[in-house]
Amino acid sequence: MSDQPSTSDRIAAVIDDLFGVPADALTSDVTLQDGLQLDSLSVVELQVAVEDELDIRFDEASTAEVATFGDLVAAARAMLQRAGAEPEPTSGSDRKAS
């Protein structure tokens, strides 16, 4: 078992660092724009920060449908898999709505 934080946890840390939103406020269905109050520029800033954190590059198609925290995590995982990173388990460490 790995001691490394999950993709979800790493993205949550980026959101906390950039926007001061605590990890416990991030459920898979919270929307980036309405739920987290991010404007379009902030969403782009988040995308770039996630790319830097995970050493990936999103393509336009992978982010076109990203509306929620869960969507962002799924898009990042897909890019990690394309880059050859080990796939993560989809249960256990994922954030779920409370």
C-alpha cells in the first residue's frame, strides 16, 4: 500500500492552497463555479495548478465537461492513465457527498 496521497487528496490540497476551500467541503458533486464560487479565470488557474501538481497536461476534450470536483478528479485520473501512471483504486479514498 502506498503512503502517497490520492489524486483526489492532491487536487483538494491545490484547491485549499489557491482558494482556501477546506478538503471537507469538497464532495464529488460540488460544482466548481456555483458550489465553490470560482469564476472562469479561477477555473483555468485551478486547471493549470492541477497540471503542475500532477505533472500532466489536460487537453480541451478532457476538460470540456468538467463541472464538479468529481469531474476534475476523473479527468485528472484519465490523463494520468494516458501518461502511463498507475491507475488508482476507485473506492476508499474518494470523497463522497455527506
